Amino acid sequence: MKTTNLFVAAAAALLVSGSVLAADEPPKFESADANSDGGVDATEFAATKLARDFAKLDKDGNGKLNKDEYAAALEEECE
């Protein structure tokens, strides 16, 4: 009985810790592109909680981040 309780507690702790770690990761491009239009606009980018200047990341100035521009934002976040 004690072994079962210990196992259940350990499994629960592992699940919770995995959820916390995953929550700290920025969303992948496909998730950040909430409306699935192929680009991450300023509103969608703000929802990612990445502390970056959207205008500077939008290299082509079209008002959306493409996959390469978004990847650059993630790279800067890691530095």
C-alpha cells in the first residue's frame, strides 16, 4: 500500500513538473499564428509574452512575422 501511494505521488509530481516546464517555452510558430493565415501579427505576437520589439523583428515590414522572422525572435529570447 505504501509503495502504491509513493508511486502515485511520484507520478503526479512528474506530470506537474512537466507541465510547468512546458509552460515556460514560447509557442511554436503554428500555435502563435492563431488565425492560421501564415503569419504572426502584432496581436498574436503579444500573446506569446516574448519581450521583443515586434517592429524590429518584422524585417520586411508587412505587419506579420513569417517563420524565419519568428524563429529569429525565439533565438533572441534564448540569448
